[in-house]
Amino acid sequence: MNTLWIIIAVLLAVAALMSMVRLLLGPSILDRALSVDALLAFSLTGLGAYAAFNRDPTVLPTLLVLSLLGFVGSVSIAKFVARRTESHDDEGPSVFRLAEDTVEEEGKTS
């Protein structure tokens, strides 16, 4: 049982380290948001594993609050990015619009 706990901890630590690298190097806000969501998921998994191994139900409210925090954070960032792209559409052509035009032109030529 102790060996299994060590394996889980090492795997979660490696995954969290890789997510931290994405958080620090991510070129866009969506990459960073995804890495924060992944870090939160790894934390939830670690707390869940702790609760399961120690048969400790007092951790469950913490898991519930953290999962709700992750959901609200993800929705907030998605709304922020959606509004940001809408405001850029009013200013002129965006990268997304240019990419869509390129795809449409490629479809017409073939």
C-alpha cells in the first residue's frame, strides 16, 4: 500500500512539474489557463488519493470547493477571452479571421 502511494505521488509530481513548465512558457492566456486547470486537477487527485488511502472523509468538502473553484475559473477565463476577441473584431481583421479567409481561399482553388 505504501509503495502504491509513492508511485501515485511521483506521477502526480511529474505531471504537476510539466504543467508548471506550460504555465511559465505558455505563449497564450489559454495555455496558461489550461495549465492552471491541470494543476488543480492534480491537486484534487492527490487529495482524493489521500482521502481514499487514509479513509478520511473530512477532505471531501475541500475537494468540492476546489472543484467548484476550478469550474468557475475556467468559465471566467473563457468569457474573458471571448469578449477580448469580440472587441478585437470591431477594431479590424484578427488572426482568426485571416486564418478563416486563408482556409476558404484554399477550398476555392481546389
